[in-house]
Amino acid sequence: MEQPRRITDSFPRRRRRGPGRPPGRLKDKKDKDKVQVKVRDCPRAPSQPPPDPALLEMLRRFDLSWEYGPCTGITRLQRWERAQELGLSPPGPIRDALLEHRDNPEVTYRWVWDGMGA
């Protein structure tokens, strides 16, 4: 009697690497020291002041408002512009705030709200 086929049978089998160095590892310690020095020398991005809590609350309400369409996979400004093109009349202060804080990812992108008051 023949065994039933599994979905994984349709994919090519890959051989596992034998004993030795796993991929992505450095060969010796002096190479590792060089990498660490490079990481330490990298300039850090300038930290931005946290946005006003009232602004974040206004943006959260905009995110949760279904009348302006879905907000998955696009920035808040793209969603605002799409709603404007569709004639849905999104609030003007939202656009002004998004343009003013264009470089701040906390304002530009919708953060997932976990429902725990975060």
C-alpha cells in the first residue's frame, strides 16, 4: 500500500550543511573586532522629541475612523490624500499635522493599538 502524499513532497529537498562553520559567521576574531569598531563609529539618527499626546490622540481617532477607508499598508498622509481624492472630506488639521511632522515616524505611520491603553 502506498503512503499518502504530503504537501511538502512537491517542494525540492535541500541538503543541510554538514559540520563546519554556519553561514554568516566571521572567520576569526580580528574580523569580528573590525565589525564592532564599524558599528560603534556609525552616527546615530538624531532623536526626535515625542509628539504632543493631543496630536497622537487626534491621529488615533483618524486611524479608527472607517469613513476614510482602510489604513493598512499606507502612511497616514497617503490615506488622507486618497480620502480627499474620493471626496470624503478628511479633516484639514490632520493633513497640516502630518506635513508638519513629516520626519517623525510616530506621526507618519499608524501604530497598532493593542487595546490596553498604550
